[in-house]
Amino acid sequence: MRLLFVRGIAQPEKAQPGKHDWAVFLTTDTNLEPHRILELYAMRWAIEVYFKEAKQYLGFLKEQSNHYAAYIASIHLTAIRFCMLVIAKSRHQASGIADVRQQLTANATSIDCAARLWQVFRSVIAGAIDEMKMLIGDTASQIMATIERHVQSFFVQALQLDVRTLRLEAK
């Protein structure tokens, strides 16, 4: 076996390097050059980061089933989710995949909050219109339907789910 001791960049205020300033790399391939050992470690670290991200945030092996097919599907779905984050990172020139994931999570949280708020406002508006039924008659249901249609249209445009916006973004 071969051990490679690497000292990090020393801070000027430290007279002597401490135990946290050093790293030790072990390899069973005694023919590897020191720079190659570090290159291989760097590749391995990227793999470790992928699995941490996959387990914590991308649903890796979180299915409720013990079937082999579910595990295979989970592995592939996690890889697809990760690839989508990589694509989003490159398109938006983000500093990292975690930044993209956090932004998407924040957006989803905002959308969920908006949808819940609309349900509250809808109840308040429906209650007010119900109280006015004696004055406005059968048009109460038309008023509520019109408000509902406008709010739904707003959400579709805000989420960019309308056909026109999707076509414009595809160009």
C-alpha cells in the first residue's frame, strides 16, 4: 500500500500546521503518482456528493415497495432528476446543483402557499357572495365562476403553463 500525506494551504497566523491541515490518502496501487492519487480522489468525491444529494433530496430508494423493479425505477428516476438539475444549472449558470434545487424548492413552496391562500380567499369571497344572493339573485354563481376562471388563468400564466408561453419558451 502507499500513503500520500498532503498538507493544505497553511494560514499565515499559524506557526505550526495542526492535525486538520493534513490529509492522508491510501491506495493499494503502489504505482500511482501522487497527482494521480489526488485526481482519483477528486472523482470519488464527486460521486459521494451525488449520492448524498440523491439520498437526501432526490428520493433515492424512498419508495414504499420492496420489489426489485421499484428499486431499479428509483435508481433511474433519481438519475433523471439529477440530470435535470445539471441541465438547469448549466442553463441558468448557477454555482451548483444544490443552488438550483433550493431555488426550485423555494418556487414550489411559494406556489403551494399561493394555492392555499387562494382557497382561503375563495371561501371568504364565496361567503360574501352568498350573503348578497338576495340582492343579485342567480348571478351569484356566475360571479363566483368568473372570479374562479380569472384566478385559474392567473395561476396558469404565473406558472407558465399556458400554451402560448410554453411555445415562446420552446423557441
